[in-house]
Amino acid sequence: MAFLWGNIGAGMASIMFVYTIFKDHIPQSLSTYLEKYAKKLVRFLSPYIEITFHEFNGESYYGRSEVFTAIQTYLSSKASTRASRFKADFMMKSKSLMLSMDDYEEVPDVFNGVKVWWVLEAKVLQARNRGYNQDSMEKRYFKLSFHKHYRELIAGSYIDHVMKEGKAVTVKNRQRKLYSNNPCKDGYYWKAWSHVYFEHPATFDTLAMESKKKEEIMNDLKKFSEAKEYYAKIGKPWKRGYLLYGPPGTGKSTMIAAMANFLNYDVYDLELTTVKNNRELRNLLIETSSKSVIVIEDIDCSLDLTGQRKKKSKKKKDEEENDESENESTSSKVTLSGLLNFIDGLWSASGGERIIVFTTNHVEKLDPALIRRGRMDKHIEMSYCGFESFKVLAKNYLDIDSHELFAEVGSLLAETNMTPADVAENIMPKSDEEDTESCLKNLIEALIEKARKKAEEEARLKAEKEEKEKKKCAHDDTNAAGSMKENGCSTLYYVS
């Protein structure tokens, strides 16, 4: 039998050699015909079966295949002992290198005594032709080869084993990432997101907020992360929207980091002003992964999404029309409708287990359709620093739970609006000579100064208001006197 297969192999090699020689000297139609039947002959004579697993699903490249990712992770552990060429990636948490198989490298594997072979292959496809410049894209896939006698075992139990082991390794070695979107290029496909490792230290324990409010938010997040079956039961995509609003410095960005750390989710920081149109926005959403927080900060400043249409002066309108052609290629054409579809349209259901967070300093400017319940399900006001929030900051920065100056600080905070960021800056030690008491006194002085400026501003506004009222009364009296003279009236004064 070995001799027979050896002769067959030699014969196939001869056929392929002859075919290679005459390939360039025969008509295209005949070449296609011969290639088709040559492959059939190879498949008929070969005792091996091949299965390919592509990196992206479909011709549109929407979404990276979870099967491909699981296989890649599974083979990373095999490649370190069974391959000769590797790709290396630095693991931030473990401070070590992670090795994975290189392109076209063959990695064998054994399952229940059956040997299989994996190869990572890549094919470069020409997407568009623009004169001398051609845009190309790489299509990668894993090829699994095994003897056809074990078809059922490999296509069933082995593939399930690879998927399960790959996902387990992914969960074990998962490093959370902070993504930012890249401006779209003119090519057919572009790398939508770039990332760095997410290492923000913020947690709900260090967040300056009332404990009752923090507990409510944590319970809401935990319930969401465990509610896959519930969302399927009620017929809604597995996602939830949060609106964080309040003055600058109240901890909105810190809240997002605490949420991501609490759930162990990745963070996608979406910059809307670099997104050209609604289609690109949709493609960015598709490229996000499950277990992620999608963030759009300062939504009121990102685009004209207030729902208000203000009339423009003729001069300004003419200037904009003149600049329109110059800015057409760079300006964003994302509409309110496109953003709404991004939040809860049909495409928002792809992937699942996502949290979408909007932040704003001026919630009153936003279109009601954008922040209604069902889109932004939970509205969280990030307010000025209260006494309970101050105690969290004192614990974080000064490592104290109480002090004789706490009562005075609490009284001043109740009368003065100061953000947690300002409070933290005032109590942070600036040198080794500053002790706890001096830091608290710095805060007290800052609060007193802020209260003084507030009182002066209120007095100034009150004086301006009274002055306006006096001028209005004098103006009204003058008009009334003039009206009486015109009507022939006179004023009599009686002196006792």
C-alpha cells in the first residue's frame, strides 16, 4: 500500500510539473478547464480533507470571525513547541512574550490519537485600480488537513475541542484594551480601530460619589452583564445606554473607567468628528467586540445633534458656501438619524453585551430623541462634591477617615459648589513638608475664597438688576409725564 501511494504521489507530481510548463502557453478557457479537472483529480486521489476558516465572514469583511480568533488562540500554545517560525507579542500584565504561528507555518496537532495539520495562509486580493496605484487587501485563513477516514471525529469533536480551549485561553490571558477610531481611507477596507492596553486604575471604591448612588450603578451594571437570556426573552438587543451629565471636573471620564474595570470590558473611544458619514459609523460599530464600553464624550460638542436649527446671517451663510467645496472631503456628514441607528438600530444588535456611554456638560442642549429611555436607559448626574464624596477623596489622597476639620469642610461644601477635581487638587500634598492638617486648611481657604467670589458676583448681579429696574422706572415715568402733557393734564401738589 505504501508503494502504491508512493507511485500515485510521483505521478501527481509529474502531472503538476507538466501543467506548470504549459500553463502560460495555452488559451485561458482551456487553462481554466484543465485547472478545474486537475483539482478534481487531486481531490479524488488524495486521502486527505482540507477545511478552511477565514478571518472575516463574507465578502464585505463585516466582523472578525470568532472561530478564527479561537483557533488562533488555541494554536498559540501549540506553536511554541511544534513550529519553527513565530510571531511575537509582548504581554503587558505578565511582562513576557506571547508566541504565535507565523504565516505559512505548519503546526501539527494530535487529538484522540489522530494527527492533523494547521497552516495559516494569506491571499492578497486587488480591491481597486486607480491608475498606477492599486489598493490591495489581505485575506487570511487557517487550513486544517486530516485523513478523510476521521472526517466525523475531526469535523465534530475536534473542532468543538479547539473552540472551547481557545475561548478558555482567551478569557485567562485577556488584556483589556482602549480603542480609538482611525479616519477612513479611500480604499475598500481600512483598519477601523487602533488600540493601547487599558490600564486606568479608577474603581468604584476610589470614585468620589455618594455610596448609595455608587451601589445603585454597580447593581445595574452587574444585572446587565448577567442578563443575556432576559434580553433575548423580551426581544431586545443585549446593550444598555448611559448618559453622564454635569459640570466639567465632576468625574465623568473617571466613572467610565470605573465601569470598564468593574465589568472587565474593553473601551472604544469614538471620535465622531473624524467619521465621514453614517455608513462609516455603522462599520465602526460592526468592528467593536462584545464585552465593551463604547464612549462618545462631549456629545453636545461632537456634532450638530441638538435638534435646533438656527438661522444664519447671509454673510455667514455665503462664507460657508464658499468653504463647502474645500471642507467637503474632511467634514463629517454623520446625521442625528445615523447616530440613532448606531445606538439602537438593526446593526446595534450585532455582537451583543455592549454598553454605550454619552457624556455632556449641557444636557439641555441635546435632542430629546437622542437621550430618551430605551437609547440612554440610565441618566446619571455627576454633581458637585458633597461631604460624602469628600470623605472618599480624603481617604484616597490623605489616607484618613476623619479629622477635626471635617466638620468645617462639610459646612463649607454645603454652601459652595466645588467639583471633585478641584477638591482633589487642593488636598493633594504638594511637598513632603505638607501634612494632613495643612492640606485640609488649603481646601478650607479655597472654599472660603470661592464663597467670597460667589457672594461678590451675586451682589454685582443684584446691583445691576436694581440699576436696570431704576432706569426702567425712570423711563416709564418720563413717558407717562409726556403722555399727560399731550392730553392737557396738569399735576397739583398740596403742601400742608
